[in-house]
Amino acid sequence: MASLLYIAIASLDGFVADRAGGFDWAAPDDALHAFINDMMRPIGTYLYGRRMYETMAGWETAEADPGSVSDDFAKIWQAAEKIVYSTTLPATRTSNTTLARSFDAREIELRKRGSPSDLAVAGPDLAGYAFRAGIVDRCRLFLAPVLVGAGRRALPRGVHLELALEDQRCFERGFIYLDYLVKPPQA
């Protein structure tokens, strides 16, 4: 069975975007970007909310130096299936993309059972629904060496889950990668 992964780059104080909506402080260098590419390569389906989809859609037509880590990421992203959950987006503008009007945790569980490759949920709002539904299997966070003070939280409030640290790695510019397995709830 495939897993549902939540992957995010966050400030050390837990935000994916600052008060003004900026996230330039989260830009990875080539070594970190290559690591992220290798992590994303086996993912077959990305689940996005509208805002995250609109941010990521630029990879559809991104112009990068051939053979660069950005070019590699663009190809990985373009090849994957994408599902966008939005009640306000009129249509999608990228290939391999489906628009869904509501998030259905049961449907995602069925996809996990039938998928040969993992799925990733991106964007803190949509991930919040997945965390609350108990369908996230792994939480992979990249912590940036910055405090932004306020903004969009990386993780949902009011959710209690036990996690087990499976892997960690430090990068040269001070980014830290943390890979947590979500433990099943105790009966």
C-alpha cells in the first residue's frame, strides 16, 4: 500500500510563509534541492489546495538550465499526477491535473491502497484536513534557519499525533531535514 506524505519547508518557528505571504527565505540551495528532487521522484500523485497549486503551477513552464536541479524538479513535477482541491478555482492550467471540489479522506485511502507509488499532500490547509482525518503516514519537514514570527502555519492546530523520528539530516546552510512516521492511534 502506498503512503500519504506531508512534505513542507518551514521556518524554525513553524511557518511555511511569513506574515506578508513571502517564503523567499525557504529557497533551497542546489544540494538541498537535489535531495528534495530525489525524495519527490518516486511520488506519483500530488494533492494540492488552490493556493499551493497556483504556486507550484509555474513548474509547468519553468525555464531552467538543462541538467540543473531546477530543470530536474520541473520534469519530476510535470510527470506526476496532480489533484487540486478547490471550490473557487474555475479550471486547472497544467497537464496531468484533475480538479476536485471537495476533499474526501475515504477516496484518498482507496487511492493509497491501489497506487503503486506514494502520494504527497502539499499546503498546510489541505494537509490539515488530511492530518485530522488520520490519513497522513509520514511527515517530512525541512526546517529553515530563520524565525519569521507569524504567517501561515506549517502544521495544523488542535491535532494530536504521536510521531517516530525515522531519519534526519543537516545541510550546509543550516537547513534540517526531519522524517517522521505517524504512529497509529492507540486503542
